[in-house]
Amino acid sequence: MSLLRYEPWALHRELINEFNRAYERNADASSGATADWAPAVDIEEYADRFVLHADVPGIDPATIEITLEKGVLTLSGSREQAVEQNGVERRRQERAVGKFLRRFVLPDTADADAVSASGKHGVLQVVIPKRAQAQPRKITVTH
């Protein structure tokens, strides 16, 4: 037997989120913002590194620009509009197109010289090692 969590307001919350996303896209476009959308990102911290996973489906990882300047990691790129197919009568488009941008301020413990990135199955993975001196060290107590 499995338990299901009942969330009576989940659909309402999703509708509000969709309105917010639409409003933010229009507000950003009118203000001349540098990005049309931002990819969803998960961040994990380990004893020796930080790992960032960004959802960028349909984007060639080689075209994503990753920069690190003054402790700020920036991910940027773009997803182009799909080519219009003949005969389409209706279309619902949920995937954002255009330029994307995400910025992250890295802690002082990050080793900026050893950052690496790879992409696979629509997920960009950025590994940010911690400096050796920043890792916890066990100190033994002597008698």
C-alpha cells in the first residue's frame, strides 16, 4: 500500500505560478532585461566540492557560456524558436525560448581555478571544488 499526499491547493498554486512566469517574462521584455528565461538549478554541497545541475534541454552544452569573475559564476546561452511546421492548426508552447542567464555568488571556499563543466541528457553539471585549506580537518588531542 502506498500513501499519496493530498494537496487541495496544488492546482491553484500552479495556476498562480504560471501567471507569475508570464508576468515576469513580459516585465523583463519591457524593461530591456538581458535574459528571456532562467533554467531551473539544483545545488549540492559536499565536503570537497559544490555541484550545480542546470536544466537546459534542447541546448548544445558546447554553446553555453560559463564565466567566473570576482566570485560570481555566470551561466548564459540561448534556445532558439523551433522551425514553424506546415499544417499546424494549434500550438501550445510551454518551453521558454530566447536568451537565458543565471548568476551565483560563490563562497570564499570555492577554488575558482579548478571549476569544470559537462553536459549530458539536457542537464549541465558544473563542479566547483573547495580549496584544500577550507575543508574540515580533524585535530587529535594529545595528553
